[in-house]
Amino acid sequence: MNGVVGMLEMPETGELVPEQRRMLRTARESAFSLLRIIDDVLDISKIEAGKLSLTPVLTKILSLFESAVEAVKIVANQKNVVVQLYVSPDIPDIMSCDPGRLRQIILNLLGNGIKFSARNEQTEYALVQLVVHRWDADTLKISVIDNGIGMDEETLAKVFAPFEQGKASASQLREGTGLGLTIVKQLVDKMGGSVAASGRSGQGSQIDVFLPIVDGRGTLVRDDLDGVNVIGLAAGHPMREAWRRAMEAVGAKVAWAESESELSRLVHMAKPDTLVMIAALDKEFQYDEHVVARFHHAFPTQRYLTVTNDRRKKYGLVAPTHYVVECAPLLPSELIEGLRVLSGRQTLDISVFGVAEEAIALQAPARSEGGQSNRLLVAEDNLVNQSVLKLQLEKLGYEPVIVDDGVAALDLWQKEDFPIVVTDCHMPNLDGFELTKEIRNAEKTADYKDRPRTIIVAITANAMAGEAEKCLEAGMDDFLAKPVRMNDLGRILRRWNEHLESLASLPRERKKADEVLKDQD
């Protein structure tokens, strides 16, 4: 699969006609569908073999839920499904859990809801809601609610059994293995929680997960916007209530206008420091620039926040009185940050947070004085993976030197100074973990005292949780899971190249930092 996904990315960096790009996108999506099936089978096999282990750490809960919602937004947008997130302010700010496995539970539930939600005659829009609140003092309740096809009594009775799927169209049934909810139940059981399903045929469904709150610390309740008044225009938007609750949870007072004329009337009557929130979306939830333009023309000095699903727009503080956030989906933290900036409670220069759709960056790495900073040592035993990595790295502007195993990599590293080593974790003769151990031990000797610490990036096919931690504990610096995406590879290498370049410009600090890191290894 690494070879399939990696090779499918290569043509995307060149010029393609629309039909070719569409066919390539279909092939790539099919490859990732197959990869998800493989991951599901591996997970259920490990669970049944009793090999599943959890790695609890203190975790920022809101960030975890927001990142999960962010992860499904592309597929939700493709299917015209509105995803809504509401996190109650009384949940812990931090709690102990396995973040990877908890995120997997949320992603499986959201994916299931998106798959079986669709706009039809009975609903104006397909909607999936992720609602998180404190069930009682010691329990967190996570609910995923959709307004899709629902479940009859027969389906509810076996919804958590393996290879079972609800009644749906043929295309929906092809979109998974029927293992998603089985994995959810097994993981929740392992965490000491419980899970339940409810719903009616044709009227949507709801999956509730109850998890014990372990080492919960603080709450999300803050008074960041205490005393701030907000007038909003979001008539008919399904997320309006969730937005109101998010703003009121941090102290703001919210009043909704049902039309442009009512908005104008309320703004004329309001205090000068009142903030305005405009979700200018039509019945198809498309961004209506005319509404925003008319408002700005009528109130040129009014501070206002706009909510858009136009992925071409810039986000953040785009003008002294105008802040833009994305609503597909709108994350509570981004909404609150925008209002804090506009209210003067958070300082931020005019900037762009970024555009939602990421393009493949083909930026060549900077060359050091000796012209060697773009040379990489790659240890990979699989010939297909070697070809993929070679093409990806060359497209990214690097010169890869590829060897077949850790023994050859160690020998070449000892003879030449490679700033970065990219290594597969599992190889014959000497694997990536053993190679890292040998390099770190050698760096402590007098023979290599003048070399900077080598950056080692691990690549592994192991999809199970805990692999990243194992790599870092072994002395590696970063981690990529197969199939390796060129965006991810480029981003990681660019970050470490910038790190090396900054150290090279400060020789004393570089040497000191390297010595500290080598001692830690």
C-alpha cells in the first residue's frame, strides 16, 4: 500500500487535464479505503489476540476532539454533511487517557455517522453532531448523533457485532468493513467504559460512549469574554445553538438577528464595543459575500467576525476590524480566539492562519556552505518502497542515498557525514531501532565528537498505537507511518533542515546543544 499510495501522488505534482486529475483522485481515495480496511482487520486481530494495550497520558481534551473533527472535514464536505461539535464547559480541561485510541473511537463514530447521513426529503441537510459533556462527577459522555437512515430493532441488536452494517444503499455498504463499531466497543471496554446505540429507522441514530474520568484536572469554563456582547446573524444555521452555547460558556452575551434588516437595527442600538458575528450562508450553506459587503459598507468601523465555508478564503485577522473563521466545521477554540482578538483581550497582528486545503509543497531545502544539506541517507529494504522514497525525495529537492539495510547504512554513515537519516524500522540484519542505537553510541565517542547530532526519522508499517513512542524512546527524532505522504515527508524534513541550518549559523550553541542531546541519548 505504501507503493500504491506513494506512486499515485507523483503525477499530482505535474500538469494534468481535469479528467486525469479526477481519475487520479478516485484511485487515491480507493487506495485509502483499502488501507482503512487493512487497519481495521489488524486492530480487530490484535484485540482478539489480547495484544491490545493502552498508553494513558495527560491529554488536553478539547484539542483532541477538535483535531478529530478536523480530520473528517474533507470527507464530510465531499458528502455535503454538516459536522457540528459541542463540548460542554464543565468537562475536564485535562484528563489521563490514551489519546491515540480515544481519537480512534471518535473518528470511527464520526465516520460511521457521515457514511449513513444523507440529505433527503425529510431533512434539509445531512447533519452529524459530536456532543461531549460530563455525565456525572466521574464519567464523560461522548455522543455522536446523525439524522441519517437510522436503525431498526434488528440492527440495534447486533450493531456492535463484527462485519455487521446497517441497512443502507449499496454504495454506503461498500464504504467499510463493518468492523468500526466493533472496534469502538472493544476499545471502550478496555478503557473501563460502556457504549450504547439508539435510533429509529428513517429518523437517525445515536451512539453514546461513557468513559471514566481519570485524573481529571480543571474545567473548560473561563471568563475570557465576560462582559462582551455579541450580535449574530446565522438564521436557520444548524450550528447556531452550539455557537451560542460556546460563546456563553466563556461569559459572552449573545443575541441573534433573524435578518439583515434586524441585524442593522440591533447594531444601531448597541454599544460601540459590541461585536458582530455573521454566518452569511445560503440554503446550501454556501458563503454569501454580498451580505458581508453590505454590512461592512453600512458599518465600516464595526468590529465583526465572519464564518465561512469557502476554503479559498484567508482565515484569521484579515483587517483591523475583521476576523474570519472556518465553519466546516467551526471549532470552539477558533471562534473564541477570534472574539478575544476583536474585543482586545488577545493581541494579534494582521495575519493569515492558512488555507484549509494543503497543496503539496515542492520547496527545495536550503543548502549549507558545503552544499551538502540536501543529501539524505535512506535505509529501506523493500525495492518498491525504495522507488517511492527516491521519487518523493527528489521531487522535494533532496538527493537520497539509498541502502538496503541497517548494516549498510551504518557503514556509510561512519564514512560520510549525513545530517539526516531516514530509516525503516523493520529490516533484516540491522533494523532501524538497532541502527539508531549504534549511531547514538558512536556519536558519544571521540571519533565523531566534531559531528553534529544526526537527525533520524523513522518510517514504519506498524499501524498500532505506541509505535511512535517506541521510536522516540529509541533515540529517533521523528516518525512517519506508511504509506508515507509526500506532504508529511516534506514538512518533517523541512522542519529538521531549518533546525540544522539555524544551528549551523550558531556554531557554539550548536555544539553545546548537540553535546546535551548526545548525553541524553
